[in-house]
Amino acid sequence: MNDQINDKKALFLDRDGILNIDKAYVYRFEDILWVEGIFELIHFANTHGLLVVVLTNQSGVAQGMYQEADVIKLHAEMKKFLEARNLRVDDWFYCTEYYSERRKPRPGMMIEASNKHNIDLSQSYMIGDKPTDVLDIIGPKTFLLKGNYPLDEIEKTKTAEIFTSLEEILERLKKEIN
Ligand SMILES: [Mg+2]
């Protein structure tokens, strides 16, 4: 019998466009430019009882642009860089395939994270920069950062709140978490 209670809260983060500037198919640490406000956001989560979990589609692997080993190496380097600044990302999930239940907007990666870390999705938050970061399940509140991708559909359907900076998203999050 599974008597685990999912009682943890998480801040789910898309990677490209949220942690690092989305320059399309980034896979080397030397190409990482951190998005303004990301350190403050992670720090807030670390100090307010939120797990920080990255969920990233990496179909560049399926397309042969880089290897899964590159993704693993890059995440290890990003983690090390953050840890040197006392910032903690608790886990990194990536999907290398196009046709997968794990590929956002499908919920596979998020469900996996929830099972692994006992996360209550209804008490959690997702931050992304694309309509596909609004996951197709009853789950976290979603905050989208306006960046490289059109969000007109989201504006119409109001399935997520839209912001123009991570600083604004942090202010919004502070209203939720005390
Ligand atoms: Mg993105």
C-alpha cells in the first residue's frame, strides 16, 4: 500500500527562457546567460519551503543536434554554478523525445517529479515562457514570462498569468507564499 502523502510544495521551472536565455538549443555551459532575476527567484523558493524542480523539453537530442550526455553535463554544471552561490535546484527532469508522455505540455515529467518528491501539485507553481509550459492537468498555478514566444492563446483563455520579468513573477509569488 502506498501511504505516502504528497504534502510538499514545488516551484517548477522551465529551463530555456527561465533559467537561461533561450538562444535555441543551448547545450554548452559557455552558452548559458542567466535570466535576470532567476537567482532571487530560486533564493526565495529555497528559503520559503518550496522545492525547485526544473522540467525541460530537450528535443535537440531527438534531432541529433546534441547528445543526452550533453544535457546531463550541462545540468551538472548549472547546478554547481548555482550551489557556489548557495542556490539549490532540487531536481532536473528533461525529455529528449518528441513523441513522449513526458514532453510538455503533456504532464509526464511533472507527475514523475510529484511521485518522486511527494509534491502536492495543487499547492505548487510552474514558471515558463511558452504555452506548452501550461501543463494539461489540474495542477500548479502557472506564471508565464513574456519572451520569444507568442502567448496570445493564453491571454485569451486565461489559463495562466502573464508577466514581463522574473522580478514581477517573484512579487506575484510572494503574495501566495508567506
Ligand atoms: Mg522555455
